[in-house]
Amino acid sequence: MVSWNSVPLEITYQVLGWISFVAWSVSFYPQVILNFRRKSVVGLNFDFVLLNLTKHSSYMIYNVVLFFSSTVQQQYFQKYGRDQMIPVAANDVAFSMHAVLLTIITLFQIAIYERGVQKVSKISMAIVSVVWLAAAVCFFVALPNHSWLWLINFFNAIQVIMTLIKYIPQAIMNFRRKSTDGFSIGNILLDFLGGCTNYSQMIVQSIDQNSWVNFYGNIGKTLLSLVSVVFDLLFICQHYVLYPAKKAVISSKLSKDGGVEPLLKSSDHPESENV
């Protein structure tokens, strides 16, 4: 395997990788904790969770196989050259495995907690079924010639498509409501940090190796960060610029019975909860 040419760049690469791992991983916990405290998943979009599981499972398969399989690594070197580094780092493997685990936990919460009349849509179930059926077909296509690199690249493509699909409903809903009320901006800010550091990590590797192969050699990771950052910027723009929350009205007026009215009167809908 190709070694690093610069120790400082190698250290920078590792630091950026683990920052993205922490940022992306921490973003899963607020929803899990909220579900546990409320003993309810009402308000959580089940389609998002199901699509997210397919996305992270596909990404995990790609990362784990390419990182640990010497056979697939040899196929990668044959395609892109033996002077190239594997475009998957340890933090990529750790993140994808952690993401699958937390998404499964969220699905378990959906099964045991109060969910009202919410259910998974038939469209999402159809999408997931078609995706995994296609993956099974590709496995049998790759089996005769042991085209494993081609197969895991298919899983890499799945996670990019799922990433694109899962963000669209939220963006449309914000646009229609002209509001981001009830939408956690904290998760988006962490996701944005993870995407930026992930891109920076890839740039550092390219500078050290004097090659940009790792960008198109791992097109899934490249597009994952790109799609995430683009949608994060859209959500940030919606939250802070297009549809900012109305400022609370401060009142110090005394009530007739001598009491004091609440100092903060929210102009937002009281029934919504910022998750």
C-alpha cells in the first residue's frame, strides 16, 4: 500500500477524519434522546428513517469491504494504479457502522413507542424494495467474474441516491410552510461541519499524493459530502434568512390582579416542538 509523503499531512488527514466522524455521529443522538424522553416518535418522519437505513447500510458495505478486503483493494489498484491510496479511512468505517446502529435503534423506538397514526409510506417501501432487489441482482451478476469492486461501487451509488432523496421532502415542506419551525438546525450545523471536514480530508490526501484520483475513485464519498453540504446550506438559508423565527415579544405589563404577565410571548405556533 502507498505510504504518506508528509507526516504533518498524514496527521492533518487523521484529525480531519475523526472530526467529521464525531460531528456526523453526534448528530444522530438528539433524536434518539428525544424519543426516549417523550416515549413517543410522533413527529418523526418514518420514511426518512427507512431511507436513511438503506443509505447507511449501503455506505457501510462499501467502506467495510474496500477497507478490509485485500481482493477488492487489488482490483482498485488495477483500475486506478498501484501508486494510489485506498480512498476509505478508518473513520469512514467507524462512522458508517455507527450510523447503521443508531438508525436501527431509532427504528426500534418507532416499533415500541407511541406513533399515533403515522406509518411508512408505500412509496418509500417500494423504493427500498427495488433498491435491495437491484443489489441482489448485481451480486449474482458480479459473482461469476468476481467483479467485487464494481459491486461495491453500486452500493456506493445507492447511498448517494438515498442521500439526495431523503433531504428533498424536508426542503419542500419548509418552502410550502414558509417556516422551519419544528426543524432542528443543530443537526444541520453538525452535518455541515462533517461534510466540510470530510472534503478537507480528501483534499489533504490529494495534496500529499499529488493526485486527485481519490475524488473520482471514491465518487460516492465525494458526492455524499457535496449533496450534504448543498442541502445543509439550503436549510441554513431557509432557517436564518428566508424563514427566520419571529422574535419573542417582551412585555412587562402588570396584569389587573397584580400579577406579572409572562415576559416572553412566543409568536410561533405553540403546538410545534423544535426537535
